[in-house]
Amino acid sequence: MLVQLNMLDAKNQLSRLVKAAMAGEEVIIASHGIAQVRLAPCSAAAGLKRPGALAAASPDLLPAHLDAAFSEAVDQHVAGLFASELFNN
């Protein structure tokens, strides 16, 4: 179903128009009888949708691997790299 309204009516009925667009209706907002914009729902963002989705996406990634990446030895190694770069330049 096509819904076309002028700007003032659209402003006063915005909540209803958004619900109609989300339900699949085509909503057009016009100015002086000339269609200006189409109201359409946004698509869902790509990427991880829920907590824990990374575990399903990377089954080889174990908590032990994450813990090793943030160990004291790694912190010292990174600090040493920064210190050597600062004093060598």
C-alpha cells in the first residue's frame, strides 16, 4: 500500500509513518504535491549480533589463547619495543 503525505501531515504523524514503513508499506513525503523523500527502514548492521558470537565464528580461539595474548611477558615485550623505538629515533 502506498502512503503519500505532505510535510506538515508527515510531521504530525511521524510515529505512525515509521511503523507503516517498518511493516513494509511505501511511505512518500511530498511538498506541494511533488514527492520529495521515501521513508524506508534501515537494514540491520553487519557483524556480530549477540554476545558470544565470536566464539562461534572462531571455534579455534580458546580462552587460553586470549589469556596468553595479555600476559605480563607480552606487556614487557611491547613496552620494550616502544622504549627501543623512542630512544633509537
